[in-house]
Amino acid sequence: MILYERLSSQADYLRSTTHNESGPYYVEYDMEELRHIFSLDYAATEGKKTVKKHLYSRYADFRINILEVAKTEINELSPLTIEYE
């Protein structure tokens, strides 16, 4: 849902600024942006230090549990189609 809302908003923006109603519209995110969108980073206290932790720190886990699920839901349940490399 989070990714769909972000992509839908960007498609609306591109549609209005390019005056191209039919698309397609291309949006790119790097891994850090995706981690931020899905709120996968957090701070944890270890002893007296605060360290940055990552949920799904391995790309394979992130791809299977986050990206593939989002891609399937968006492609099946919305007018948007997404792909990633």
C-alpha cells in the first residue's frame, strides 16, 4: 500500500507536468530509498551505544518478503504495473 500510494502520486505528478495522459511513466528508487519508504531501518541501543539496524538486511530476504509481495499486489489490484531489476 505504501509503495502504491507513492507510485500513484508520482504518476499523477508526471502526468500533470509532462502533459502526457497515456504514459508510461518511469520512476526509479535505489535500495536506500526503498528501505526508507518501507521504514525498514531503526535505531537500537547496545550497551551505551545507539546503532542503526536493518530489517531484511539481506537483499534476497528484502526481495522475497517486500518487493515481490508489493509487485504482485500492485500489478494485480491496481491500474499500475511495476517492474524492478
